[in-house]
Amino acid sequence: MKYIILASIAILSFNIGLGQNITPSATYDEVVNKKVKGLIQTYISKSGEKFSVGDTITIGKPMNNETYSYLFQNTGIGLEPLSNLASGKTVIIKKIKISMRRVTFSTTPPKDFIFALKIGLIDDALKNGELKSKIMSSSEALAELKRAKDKLDLGLTTQEEFDALRNKLAPLID
């Protein structure tokens, strides 16, 4: 019995020693300037969007219309390009890792897919639409403002409502 207890303590101590510290959060600038590395709980992208372990994210459209440039299936023996069939599906972030000035998300598999995903170069994936941003893009903000202007011209909304929306959307339009 004494040996079992000693063995259990040794195994527990060894496993605790293997545990990695998880940094609460890191910003794009901290990553680029190598101020943070390893596992993190929350990543704040260049555009200010926050991604945390446990968040659900939506897959956008691939840049080349067939396979994704930044999203890969982790087959266990390598990374395979993700097909365009994943467009519009959601995944849950399981791990966020920073290495060599890059942020990588490990996720659950998309629905109807077998393998989990590795998503690299998060800010590029957002910029190119391979990951859908929760923050409205410049073109989306402009389209929304144009719709609001049409509603104003048709008398379906007030000038005050339009002005409030314009003030909210203007910073998003470049």
C-alpha cells in the first residue's frame, strides 16, 4: 500500500511538472513583437476582435474557391488543406498557441468533417474572409449605411436614426 501511495505521488508530481502556464491574453502587437509565446486564453486581433478558448467561430469562403489557404485539417499525421465544403460551418476554439510571431487556433472538427482544424495566421485569415469576423468589414459597413440611406430617402426611418447609425459605422469604413 505504501508503494502505491508513493507511486501515485510521483506520477502526480510528474504530471503537474508537465503542465504549461497559460497566459490570460495577448494582442496582435504583443505577438508580432515577441512579447508573448506559448499557450494563451484570449487573442485580440489586429482589428481588435477577441477570440477565446471555447468561442465558436464561423468559417468563411476560401480565397481560391477550392481549398483554404489558412485553414487545415489536422489528420494526426499531417495537415491537409480544408475543402470549400466547410464554408459557413462553425467550430469551437480548443487551444490558442503563439509561436514564432504567429497565432494558431486548434479547433473542433466542422460538422460532417472527421478531423479537427489548425488555423494559422489568424489575422490574414480574417482579412481574406477565410474566417468570418464578428466585427463588420468596411464593405459590410458601407452596404449597411447605403441601405439605411435608402430607408431614410423612402421615409422609413428618421434623420436621427440614420445619423446615429452613420456615427456608429463611419469608423469601420476605410
